[in-house]
Amino acid sequence: MDLMFYAVPSLIMAVTLFLAVKVIRRALELRRVWNSGLTAEARCLRTYTTTSGGSGDSSVRTTLHHVYEFTARDGRSIRFEEEDGPGTTVEGDIVVVHYAEGETVKATAQAPGHVKNAASTVALLVFLSVVVAFCAGFMVTYTEAFAGSESSDSQVNEPPSIDDQPFDGSVYDELP
């Protein structure tokens, strides 16, 4: 039974830390792309939406995807997909993309927004830190409250009470 009170918070903490790593990687990737200074004109090849949620009491979340293609300065044709782009970009539109060269080319059609990127990254990391702290606090509290009370061998050192004394009746001998 105790396993559940340690395994579930540990699993939540592991998923939260995984998400934190993904958030940091994405922020650094955007920063690298924007700081590379490389831009190109890209054509929007396709737009589509995906939906998630909507079962039971959850709300539906719709995500807009864009597929772009551009030619890098070394002549390679690069195609990439990006989520949550502007709804005004439709198939056939030409947009400016920022990209960073390397073994795998990373690109984005988002306009540079260093402050917005940093603020959203910090906000997400603070939220994820709160989740980790809550799970750790829960496990510590559970350990102190319940795991320590299972031991019946522990003795409490209290001064003896008058009720702890055996009754011998001698108190009544002194009464008139």
C-alpha cells in the first residue's frame, strides 16, 4: 500500500522533469535559430489542424500545423512542420523563416521574440517546479505521518502519572 504513495508521486515527478527538459531544449533551439542570422523565404505547403480532448468534461484543444519548405544557402531543400503558427498563413503563402545550419537544420517561421520566449520558459519551469515540490512534500509528509506510526516498539518517555501507580488501599487508612 505504501508503494502507491511513493510510486505515483515519483512517476509524476519523472514526467514533470522530462517536460522541463523538453521546454528548455525548445527554448534553446529557438534562441539558436534566431541568433544564427540565417533567413530564407519559405512556401507554406500545407496547413491542417489536430484536435485533442473533448471526452467527458474536458475541453477540446485545436492545434494548427503548418508545413513549410525552403532552400538553405547550401542548396538543400528543407521541409519542416511547426505547430501553433498564425491562422492567417494559408497554403501557398510565402513567409520568412529563421534557421540554423548543422547536421540537421532547425527552422521556425516565428518572428524573433527573445523576451516572450524567456518569459514563457521561466513561467513553465516555475509551474513544473511547483509540481515537483508538491510531490516531494507529499512523500515527506506521508512518511512522517504514516510510515513512522507503524512501529509499535517505540516508547515515549513521559513522567509517571498517579494513575500508573498500583492501588493498595493505604490512602484510606489515613482518613478519619
